[in-house]
Amino acid sequence: MAIFGELDTPEGVKANVSAIRQILDQAGRGDYTVKVYPNGSHNLMEVPPDNPNEQVRLKRFPPGFFETMVDWTATQLRRRAPARR
């Protein structure tokens, strides 16, 4: 799983996302997730849309952040769990 905030050097985010997908696809690994959160900063906190340079008011993670983490983790655990007899 790779997670980015779209406002964390946007060109760098695009380049990293592209490189991750290319490398994992070439390796035949389809079991990955790449998520870019709109209005997310480098620390993944949601930036106020009215002032993207404001760091003082950062109070929450982007909507869906924790749900994505839990869902991805649960999926990985189910895939790796030994078969029950």
C-alpha cells in the first residue's frame, strides 16, 4: 500500500505513483493499492481548500483515510491466513 496527499509536491506524487505502479505491474504483483488523497498534505492531514499553505489549522486526516487503512489491512490478513480445517 502506498498513500500520498495530492498536495505533497504534486509532480513528485505523480512520478512516485507512476513508478510504483509500473514496477509492481512489471513484477506481476496485482495485490497493491495506491491511494492519493485530495487536499492531503505531506503528513496526510487535510489542508483547508481556502488556504492550502495554512498548516496551523490542520486538524484531521482526509475523509476515508482510516477506512482505507483498515480495509487494506483486513484484506491482506485474509489473503495470508492459513486455511481452516
